[in-house]
Amino acid sequence: MAIISRVGQGYDLHPLQAGGRLVLAGVQIAGDMHLEGHSDADVVIHAVIDALLGAAGLGDIGEHFPDSDPAYKGIAGSKLLAQALELVRGEGFTPVNVDTTIIMEKPRLSPFKMAMRQKLAKMLGLEVSAVSIKAKTNEALGDIGAGRAVVCQAIVTLAQGK
């Protein structure tokens, strides 16, 4: 049985606003800021969804979960991820590992990284060791550096047995 692997890359950005609660990789981050978006604006999960769909050749998050559809207003990223995983698995693929980089100025994410890894691993059916969460700042440059936006980049490897 030959194993075929594919790699997908995902990216998401949302503006950061005062008030509310900040959720990254399904984990609530302490503070008084939130990400603005049509759904829950969880940039980590959204970037992972794009990477999964891309690796499976299934397009992108906007094609499957458009922000013009009221059904997705305020929906949790975990629900979108579960639906994306069904699509990916329907093509015969299984996630093998996920590597993410969150870019934001503050708060510092070190205290939350393990919880994010654990939560994302559980959602994807992976061991925690197969999920990476890295956090970077934008060195006070641009909207990200000014604390007005958060970005996440994700890379996913899928395997398919044949």
C-alpha cells in the first residue's frame, strides 16, 4: 500500500477590537479584546481549515462557509473544522500534523500554547505532539504591531492510503 501525502497552507487575519473575549484554537485567552468576524473569527482554526481544504484540493474556507451565509453568523470555529474534516476524510485523507504561527503583539501567548495544542489536537484526532502552536509578534510594525489585527498561518500534512 503506497502512502500519498499532501501539504496545504492556510492563512487568516481578523481585526482585534476592544471588549468581548478572544478565542484562539478554541481556547479563551485572558484579556478584554476579541476578534471581529462573521463567525467566531478564530484565526487559528480558520487558517487550519484553509490548509486542510487546500491539501485535499477542495478549495478554501470561503467556498464552503461563505460569510454571506447567515447560517455561519457567530458559529464556533470548531463546528466549521468538524465539517471541513468530514470533507477531507470523504476524499480519503487523514491529517498527520499541523504547524501554526500566530502573529499578534499582545497578550503574550506562552501561557496558552499547550492548551491550544491540546484543544486543536483533540479536534483533529491527533496526538498533541503532532500539533505545533508558535507565537510571534510583528515587532510593533503595521496593524498587527499596533494591536489592531491578529494573523495565523498554518501548514497541514495529510496522508492518503492507496
